[in-house]
Amino acid sequence: MKLDVPTAAALTEILVRLVDGGASIRFLAPMDPDEAARYWAQVCQPHRVLLLAEQDKRIVGTAQLQLHTTYPNGSHRAEVAKVLAHPEFQRRGIGRALIRRIEAVAR
């Protein structure tokens, strides 16, 4: 799976804004938009589930579920990664909704 251009751009904006705002999520400020775009390009893999939160047709959040089906004891394991809400949309329950949704997907 490959992200379409508008989705990749929206996710890149979220990551850049969060890192530049001080979020500690693996990257250092100032966040290079090209580096952020490369990160999102490699996210879409068969062992990852990428969820998007939208409001008024705008991507305002995201979360990932990394499946560990390749591990010998991993058929029942997964990890939640990069639960992010756009800075302009924080404190509106987006992260909570993403966690609920990702938990349902994991089951």
C-alpha cells in the first residue's frame, strides 16, 4: 500500500508540527519535511495498520498498530505506535478515539 499525495502531505504536516513543537517522538527539531515524508512512505507495510482521524475531510490524527506475526511467539502480539493529533486539534478526544479504534482492530 502506498499513501496518496494529500494523505502523505497531511501526515507530514502533523509530524513536522508536533516535533517542532517539542514532542518527543523519535525525531529532533527542527524537523525536515523531507525526512518526515520519508518516514510516512515507509510506514505502509503489510505488518502495520495505519489509522487516520478526520474532521471536516481533513486528517487531524493518526495511529499505528504494528503486528508481530513474523515473531515465533508473535501471532497474538501487536504494538501501538505514533498516536498523534494535529496541534490545532488536540484536547478534543482524537487520541482517545484512535486508541479505542486501534484496540478494536487489534482484537
